[in-house]
Amino acid sequence: MFVPKNLKYFVFIWLTSLSGCGLDEVKDFFGKEKKPMINIDIQNKEQAINLFPKSVSEIQEGVAQAIELAQKNLDEIKNIEDEKRNFENTARALDIALEKFSAISSPVNILQMVTTDDKVREACSEAITQLDNFAVDILLDVELYKAFKNYVDINSKKEDLNDEQKYYLVESIKDFERSGLNLPSEELEEVKKLKKQIAKLSLDFSTNIAKDQSKIEVGCDELAGLNEEFISNLKKSDEGKFILGCDYPTYFEVTQNCSVESTRKALYLIMNRRAYPQNIKILEEIIDLRDDLASKLNFESYAAIDLDPQMAKKPKISEKFLLDLSKKVQNKAKKEITTLKENLPEGVVLTADGKIQPWDLSYVKNQYKKKSFDIDEREIAKYFPMEKAVQGIFDIYQQFFGLKFKISDVKNAWHEDVQLIEVYQKDNNELRGYIFLDLYPRKNKFSHACMCDVVSCVKYKDSKTGEVVKRPAVIVVIANFPKSTKTKPSLLKHDDVVTFFHEFGHAMHGVLGRTQMTSFAGTNTKTDFVEVPSQMLEEWMWDKDILQKISSHYQTGESLSADLIEKKLKLKKIDHGGYFVSRQVTLSLISLDCFKKGKNKDTDKIIRDLYLKFDVGIRFEPKTHFQTSFGHLTDYAAKYYSYMWSKVFALDLFDYVKKYGLLNYEVGKRLIDEVLGKGGSEDPDKLLIKFLGREPNQEAFLKDIGV
């Protein structure tokens, strides 16, 4: 998962971003002494670490001063005389200002996701609300828009601008006007009010998910099927019962392996009722307000606004893509579920109408793997001890992209588990960026895996000094993998390995960016393209030779056998085949339907209707309300289709790269030069056609899922 920063679309989608505007001077970030400006040209790990506040007072002081100085800085842009405007003092000045403020807002957003301190989390939430409100007021500033537009309409035509600079101007004007800056003043004020309301509700929605501590308590006999080591590491209640929470390592272990249906059911129900009922009301209010916003901005629906700047461009195009995909995979999805129903493990009973209970699906599938393929994912995890697996992953990235990693522990970070990677270009030892790793679960931490940008990689010529500016990136990768115990190292399931390779792929996309504009750097691309590089790269973890290279049994040191890998590859067409794609289509259509035209939507009905429409043999459970913890509905909004949309392109790219070698640096370098390094500075369709030498297609994707 990528947490969007999208500076290029900042004016329009601040409410879902981690970006902001700029400042000319600030205290030592959140410290005591003033410096000339916020430091985004990070050159050592101490500077990278110091980007993150460490106390409530640092958060409050830093954000307050950031807002004051950002106002001053943007006023300077507005106050330039029109005849003196040029690209550097208007366009690049705004672009750099946005990036500087990101060095304030991103760490606060990230800290809110990872801190164990309730007071710090609350301070982050309050600060984010301040930043949201500030962003709406300042960046929906008609005078700033007029200043920028005057430069574009008149002075820009007098300058010899390159293609990236021209593209930046065109896209920026679209973003300004899509945000309503060409509306009459009274209507614009209404837009501002709506955006502030939506921002506050969106923050409340995500906070409620993070704070949810739902759990069940069960006796030892209710944990049958789970191994002793897992059970021994569970916490107990005062009554001596075992506590099962909704962290992902616990949830997956129980739903895949516990033979007691009541335990699986109870955990499934609370997992899919997190932040209920409070988030139902919040979500439906967000839907109503976004519908009002669309009307004010003269769009048919919020989905229409949301997709307007994307590759798909219109909801009907993404919807057609999803429905066509559903038709192609429907028969395979049904066959997969039929196979599982024909191989039910002891104790599992179908419903009266012959369907699998939703809390039984993972267990049934896991038992089928053991029975038909002699595969136990817990046994496979023994081949992926965290330390060796991660090092193997790093070796692949270093070889393919020509990089060198320097890994170290971090003092004074937000948690003792955090590690830091310094990334260098191998051929010239140029610093490319800093990647923070926060990989283990803890109370109130963001429960998914994701990558977050803090500072973007850029390269441009400074108009005043004539020197070439090369700015390294600062990035955070968050995950929730099992921790080592006293008797055994942290062991990653294969899915965990794929997840880490995926998120680290996002980080590579960010580190390898080399655009002139920060708003285009690295992962600052169209949302329905941003998952392409990471989804392409995760396919390395399904290649036979690569898997043998990075696997190493924690006791014997042996690699996964060729036979076991072949079984895994066959199973991929089940785990990531027809049912998986059908479910992703359903989730994507839920996100589209929530933000189609209209208010007063019943989100439970939307979900029920779509699940029943695309039913392939799994019973729908009406007592769940999974939308209350479906965080994508506030950040990705109508754009959840992006995952499947991107996957098609990702498999096409992977198929092409594999022909030339997955560790071939020449191919990796070309991928950097023609795709990753370009970020959002060119239309993704053009990037794909140039790299592939043809129009992209679905052939590799459909073959991969077994259609």
C-alpha cells in the first residue's frame, strides 16, 4: 500500500495527501534554534532522524511556526510584479514550497500512525487538523491562482521551457481549476468549508480504526490447530483466558489454522466490525459532503472529480475495465471455490444453500494446500527468517538497480524497532536516499503495510548559483511482521515476503526518482499508476531462481526445494487467481459506488448488493460492516480500482523484464531511466509504450492468474 503524497495534485487532494506548502525559515525543525530555512537537502542520517518530532511541544511549536512562515513564503510569491514573473520565482518557488512543507506535515502524519504515546498521537491529530485547515485556506487562495495563471498565460510563453516544465504548468492549472479556484468568491468559500469538514471527518475515520482494540478471549481448547509457540506468546486475561486481537499476524494465524469454528467466527466478526458503529456515520457523512463538493465544482459526482486527473479519466472507463475483468475471471473463480467445497476439512459444513462461511474460507484453503499440495505455510515460513530474507531482498534490489545499502540501527527514532537504510548509487557512491523501516506490530500502530514519502528525490539546475541540485529522498516503510521470540527468530510467511518486496518497491520508486520538479518526483504519479512499479517488483518473489536465492531454513540453511516452489507457483493461480481478482473487483466497485452521484447512501446495502451480484460461492455475512475499517474509502476514495488497473500493467512489464533477466542491471538501469526515474513527469501511457515498444495488454496478467 502506498500512502499518497501527490504534491502535483496538492491543491486538489490535500485531504488525502501527506504534502503541503513551504517555508523560508524555521526552528531546527522542531528544536530551539532558528535556521534560514527548513532543511530538505538531507545529507546525513541525523538530519533525516531530526525530521520527526519527539514530543507534544515539538509538534505544536513546529506546526504553528510552519503555518506562519508558509503564509509569509506564499505571500512573497503572490506579491511579485507580474512583468517580473518567471518559472523560477513563481512555478519552481511554489513547487519547492510544497516540498518544504511536506517535511513538516509528512512526519506528523507518519508519527500519528506509529507512535505508542496516546498524548503524542492526539497532538498529531490536532496538528493534522490545523494543517488541513491551513492548506484549504491558503491553497484555495484566488490571488495565488491568479498570480500563477498570469505567469502561465503571458510570461511562460517568453521562456524556453523544457517538456517537464511545460507539463508542470499545464497540470497545475488543471489542478487549480479542478479545485474550484475559477469559481465566484461565495461559491469558493463554500468549497473551502466543505473541504475542511471532509478533512476533519477523514482524520476521525482513520483515528478510530487505529484506536480500535477489539479482541476476543478464548480457552485453551478453543485454540486447537494452532502451534504451541504461537499460543505461548499470547497474552492472557485476568481470568486466565487467551486474548486474540485484530493485528494481522494473529488474525491470519487463527483464521488459517484454528480448527475451532467458533474461534474463527468470533475473530472474523470483530475484525470486520472494527470502528463500528462510529465510522458508519462518519463515512456516510463524508460521502454526502463529497457529493456536495462535486456539485459545487460542477462535476457529476465525487468519483468524476477523483478520476479526472487519473489514467482512467472517467468512472465509466474504470467501471467498464472492472466489469470486463469480472467476466473473464468469473468461471475460474467459481471453479476454485467448487474445488474447495469438494475438499472440506473435518468440522467444516456448508450453508443450507451450499456456500462456504466467510470465516471458514482461509481455513478451508489452507487445509486444501496441505492435503492436495503437501504445503503448510507455517513450514514454508521456516525458510524465511526475517534477517536472512530481508538481506536477500536487499541483495536483489542492489544488484538489479546498481545500488549499495548501508543498514544501521537508529537512536532517537519514534521506536526502538526502527532501522535505517542509507541508499547509494554503486557506480559513483552518490547518496540517493534514506529509508526508515518500522516492521513489527504494537499497540495502536497502523495495522497494514505501507510506504510513506517524506522528502522527494530531485535533480535540477539552480538558476541563481548555476549548480546542479541533487536531493536525496527520505522514506518510511511500515509493516506488521511477527517478532522474534526467545527460542525462534522472526519467520516470514511467503505472503509476508511478497508484501515486504512490494512496499520496498515503492521505496525504490521514491529513491530512484530524478525529476526536476518535486511534484513529479518518484511516487508522485497518477494514483492508478503508482502501484505499477511495486506490483511489478513483487513478482520477483514468485520466480523459482529468486526464491531459491533468498530462502534459507532457519535451522538447516537449506533453500526451498524446486518441487516445493513448483507447488507454490501452481497454488498462486488459486491464491491470486479468479476468486482473488473477483474480490478485488467487488471492492473496487464498492469504492466507485460510494462516490457516484447521490447522497444518503446506505453503505451496508452497497456492499451487500455487490457481494451478492458477484457471488462465487462464499456466504455474505450481514452482521459485518467492514467498510468502517476500509481506510481506502477516505484516502483512495473512488480510486481503489487502481490496484487491479495497475496490476495489468505490472504483469506486462514483469513479463518483458523477465525475458532479459531479473538480475540484469542493464535492464534495471533502463527501467530507472524510462519509468521509475520519470515519476509523474510524463503521461504513464507514454512511459509504458516507450519501455515496452508497443501498447500494453492484458495477456501476461490473464496468463498469470490462470485464465
